[in-house]
Amino acid sequence: MPPDRPLVLLVDNYADNREMYAEYLRTLGFRVIACSDAEASLGLARMCIPDIILLELRMNRMNGVEVLTQLQQEPSLAHVPVVALTASVLSYERAIAMAAGFTELLPKPCFPEDLANAIVRIITAAERPARADGDGHSRLRAGQRAESPRRAAAPSPSLALTSQSPR
């Protein structure tokens, strides 16, 4: 797989979700590292520096907010967008996640094509401002949603998706 394809670190302790999302993203050309353990995900993130991290909030031994807090303290990872992909969708859980600094919260169940489109949108938004200052990445502020304005030029083929939700 070419290294120019976005690298996704997918952290979910529920095997069916993890395998379904990982397989779908791989078929679209994403590079995916899937992990079931919150603590192990920190080591993987340090080792591979993904383009985006998808993180379940309810994990064993360490929850998603605790993982995010540690990721934010790592200089090499502080710029990486971290998305809560979670079944924890109560309003207070959403508020806690966004206050902690998650880039966005995507509720499960989430259609795989909606997840893929969100990944492209978030990565594109995170890369756009960073190209101006040359560091290759930027961090969205806590609670800020990544918005992708319409562009006249076609998107990069490594990030272009055409699938739409059947809804």
C-alpha cells in the first residue's frame, strides 16, 4: 500500500465493529491499524504517527478521554485529529468528550461510508491550514468541528470518496 494513503488507527474493544470498519476502510485504500486495547493504542500511535485516530470512549482499563489526554501530551501526536467513534451518545457523554478535546464525535452505529467521508473531511481540514506554515499537520481546537468548504478543483485522488449513505 502506498505511504501517501491516510493511516487510520482504529481503537475499539468490540471485535465486530473493529473488523467491519477496518475492512471497509481498507477496501477504500486507507491504511488501517486496528487495536482492541486502549493502553496498547498509545504505543501504536507513538510508533506509527497516524493521520487520524478513531477511538471508542468506553474501553477496558483506560477510557477514551484518558487515552486522548495522554495523546495530547505527546508532542509528536498532539496534531493528530482524534475522533470519538462511540456508542456513548448521551448529551453529558458528548459534552465530556468534546470538552476533553476530541476533534469530533461520531455515534455508533455509523454507516461505514459515512465514517470514511468523515475521515476524509477531517484529514483534509487538518492538513489545509498546516500547509501554510509547513509542518504538515495542524490540530483543531477542542470542540471545533472540521468543515470542508466546496473546492473548485478535484480533491486529491488519495482522499477522494464517492460513496454515499443509503439513507
